[in-house]
Amino acid sequence: MNIKDLDLNLLRLFDAVWRTRSVSLAAQLLGMSQPAASQGLARLRAVLGDALFERSGTGVRPTPRADRLAQAVQLALGTIEEALNVSQLFDPMRSVRVLRVHLSDIGEARFLPELVLAMQRHAPGMRLEARPLAHDKIGPALDNGQLDLAIGFLPEVTDTLQQPLLSDRYVVLMRQGHPVALRWNQLHKDKNTSPDVAHAMLAELEFSAVRTHADTLRILELMHWQHRLRLTVSHFLSLPAIVRSSDLAVLMPRNFAQGFAQAGALAIIEPDLPLRDFTVSMHWSPRFDKDPCLQWLRATVAHLFG
């Protein structure tokens, strides 16, 4: 074959199908119809003399030749994108771009208010979409352009560029006047109290937890408190009202718990727990490291929260 027989758009289509394992999703990402994507894929198959992708379940899987081609195609497209972006000027005041960011439910509450305010002031025409994804889906979504940025404690997300934003730790939130909270405060006035006494006191607690927040569940297991779990919910945001009206306690990031405690009727204790310290970072794909709009977004997030 000759390079003159290849259309750059066909390589972009190949890359999108290889990354998403779906012709329809690739078409959506590229802003084209599925029939047009199928026709383009047929042209590419004819030029290369290979099926490239085969049906598999609800999507497609690449042939061995497609897998061999993928890295070279991505490198070539990345080089072209970087060269074009070097001279590209980005004006946030004039942009109408849609930005897609992964955040958990507590991440939305922690980061969106200030980020939205900054965008209203400096990028009034841009739109922001929060798209929470399962952690194993975040890396591929960043890489294929479905996500522009991911913010959170995401140790499972690898092969991304990342920048730490803030340090946090898990604390225990419970209602003010809870017997354990009262005894804990008294305990810390007595500096000679044995750690075993503190552990025994905490072991009396009954807990609520968020099923998608694996680290809090892991802490309960490591402390041998999993049998004290009485309530499991989908989101952190429902828990403060439940904790305020019951004797249940919840493990929660301190930065978030402090806001609830300041609102009244809730108390925080900070025991020495395993896995309690963690770092919240922002993640992005090396493919889009030079994108001027996303550089602006990352700089804005770092300025607000770093």
C-alpha cells in the first residue's frame, strides 16, 4: 500500500474504534453518523487488506494487525495534534467548549462550587459536565476524550499524568452528644490513657458506609469492625442527616466532614486508623497534555485547590 491512499480521518476513526472497542461510540466521539463510520472502516479495511476489527459481544475487538498498528497511529496523531496546538491560541472568554470531569458525589460538593464560579467569571461561554465513572473506566475515558479531567483519590487509575491537589484523611463523624464522642473527648484530656482503651471504645460504634468507597470498607475490615456495619448507602451526601438522627457513625474525608460539623449537631473524632491519610489528585491523558484549553482547565483547578 502507499501512504497517499490513506486519509487522515480514517486514521482518527481507526484510533477511536480501537480505543472504544465500539464503532457507534467512535462515531459519536468524532461527530459522525454510524453508517459513515462503518463506511470509513470498510475503506480502511480495503486499503490495509485486513479486517482490523471483529464483532465481539456488544462491541468489536481488534485483530492482531490492528493491535500492532494502534501504537504507531496514536503516536502519529499525537505528534500532529501537538504541532497544531503549539500555535493555537485559547481565549476562555470566547470559548464555548464543553468540559467533562470525573468527580465522586463528595467531589462534586467539594470542587464544583468554586470551579463553577471561576468559569462564570473567566469562561462564561463554556459548559461543565460532571461524569462519575467506575474507577477502571477512568483511564480509557481520559485517553479517548470522553473525559477531560478526573479529580479524586484514584490509586487504581494508572498510565495518566497527575498532579496532587490536597491531602486529606478519614475521620469518624457522629452526632454531638453521642456517648462515644463524649467519652473520646474525656479520654484525650487524659494523656496517659492506653491505646487499647481507645480501640475498645471505638469498637462499640455501629457504622454506616458508602458501598462505592472501598477504602472506608477496607478500614472497617482492618480494624475488625465490619460486623458493626449496620447501613450501606450509595452516596456520602445522604449520611449526615442519618448520623445526626441516630447513633450510627461514618468514616468520611475530614475536609468534607468539617463542613457538616460546622453546620451543627455533628462531632468529629480523629482516631489513628490504617489507610487514613490519602492525597486527592487530578489526572489527565498524555494525549491531551498540550491542549491549550485543558491546560487552562488544569491551571484553574490547581490555582483553586492546589
